[in-house]
Amino acid sequence: MDDRGNADALPSVRALREVLRTGFEQIATVQSLESSWPLHLEEFIQRAPLSYKLMADHLIPVPVGKPSEAVASLVAYDALQLLASQELWHLHQCANPECVLLFLDEQGRRKWCSMKLCGNRAKVVRHQSRRSTP
């Protein structure tokens, strides 16, 4: 895809990002999802329907249609795959109120998107508050 194709893809990718974020946040915060959410993803796939190729013993989806819609089609397909596999229901929001990241946690034990980032910051704050309290 040339630079023109990249520019043509931006509106579709931005619209998909909004749909994904809305659904992901619903799942992460209230463990529910509007019934229309998968339909919105299917619309993105319909703009660049998928064909399939067998590569290294794996069936790989390949968009057929406008190149500017191909990226959104593949991402929407992957999101629907996560939903169909039930993995999406393991989506959580980081416990750091200033963090916007979401993460998958099948065990349900994690609180932070990353222990190195948000988890460590929380530990430092907790440690400093203990040291400063007489």
C-alpha cells in the first residue's frame, strides 16, 4: 500500500478504533456487551471480505477488496475471533486510575497492565506513604 493508500485507510481505522474501544471498555468495566457490537465489526469485514490461504499448515485470512479497508477488516476479524473464543471476557482495566490500558488476564489475578509500569508505581507510592507515616 502506498502513502495514498495509507491516508485512505485512516478514516476506516479510526472508526474501527472507536468501536473496539467502546466494546472493550464495556467488557472490562461491566462484563457486558451491546448486542450490536459484533454487527459493527461485521460491517468492517464486509467492506473488505476475507478469502483464505493455507500457509505453513495454518488457514490465514486474506482481505479481498479495497486495500484501504483491508487493515480494518483484519482487525475486526481478530476481535470477533477473540469474542467467539470467549477470550475477550478476560479483559480487564488497569487498576491505575491514570492508565488507559486494558489487558487480558485468564487467571483473574492481575491488577495492573504491567508490573514494571503501573504496578511498580503503586508499590513505590505505598512504600513512600509507609515511610512518611510516623
